[in-house]
Amino acid sequence: MNKTRLLIVEDEQTLLETLTYNLERQGYDVVTASDGVQALSTARGEKPDLVILDVMLPGLDGFEVCRILRQEMSLPILMLTAKDEEVDKIVGLEVGADDYLTKPFSMRELLARVKAHLRRVRLLREEIESSGQAVQGSPNGGVVLAFDELVIDEGRREIRRDGEVLAFKPKEFELLLFLARNRGIALGRSLILERVWGWDFDGGSRTVDVHIRWLREKIEVDPAQPTRILTVRGIGYRFDG
């Protein structure tokens, strides 16, 4: 069985070596990069399962690297920064980061977050594979869920409407996947946060509402009067397909 591969992007050599040592001790296959351009090249060549990405990098900064990676592949991205300002976290999440860790941080916390994100991805795939909505296999693995003209391809990490591939951020994809797997079931915001963002996510339920709005803008004929993703008053949301 292949080891889980992690890409660490960090220009501070001492920290890079420390992270590499500790993650390899946990059994991960670690590849590294020390600047933004090298990070993109390594990610494209090595196909990591998760990226640990510093914000302050020579050349392309971490935000730009994250934005480009999000256009090309779907995988958890954990951003590291020496800053502790809310605006930086918002920018990081907006360009597609899954998590944000401020320096200095404990190695124990980093390892816990890495394991949590990898576990979340694994559980999501297992849930979809066992879903009764699977209509066929995807060439890249996983399953395909079809709801009339809307198709969710787990293996390709694609969502298509009338054959057209729609642009989705990773969290939007995972949220729609989770909702679709539980078609017809009212899901509370706290449950959605736990299953899509992870138990250690410190954001509030507003995060769910914002992502639901973005989903509706992309898959609903009239986002103001949705027919696929419905609001269940006092509970959360329900996907009706």
C-alpha cells in the first residue's frame, strides 16, 4: 500500500527540516519545496495527498500558490503564517485553503490537523462509495452521482450541469457531495460543519450558510428560489436532487 504523500512548502530551512523529520516519523512520504514556483512544479509532479503551505514565500506567495493549486487539483491545503490577523485567514480561506495555522504552533497540533484532514477525505470517499446514489464508476476512481442534468463525479472531482464542467472550490464540492449523499434528509449546520470541515474547525455556522449560497448560485436555475438545496427552518438544509 502506498504511503500518504505530503508536500511541505516552507522557505525557512530549519522549520522545513523539523516538519519533514516529524512527519516522516509518522509514516508519511514527504516531498518539499522552498518557494512558490517550485511548489507548483512539485505538486504537479508528485501529486501529494495534502499540502502544508507557508504564506510568506519567495516569488509567488502562498496565497497565489493556493489559488493556482485549487484550479488544478483537489486536496487539503493547510496554510502556515507568522501573522495572526483575521483578514489573512479570510484571504487564505477565500483562495481555497482548508485550514490555517499561525506560527509559532505546536508540532502536536499540526500533526493532529494533518490527520484530521486526511481522515475527513477518507471518510467522505467511503461514504460516497457506499451511497445508493452511485450510478457508475468514475475513470479516476470513486463514484458518480447523477440527478437529471446535474452530475457529481467524485473520482474526477467534477460537477457537471448539462455536460458543462462547473468551477467549484474544494469545500463547495465536498459540501455538495455530502448533501447529495444524504438526499432527502434534513441536515443540521453543526453536523455539516463536522462532516465537511472537520471536528476541529473553529468557524461558526455562518460558514455553512455562505457556502450554501455559493452552491445555489452555481447549480440552481433561480438561486433566490432554490429547488435543489432547500432550507429547513430551525434545522439546516436538505438536498432534493
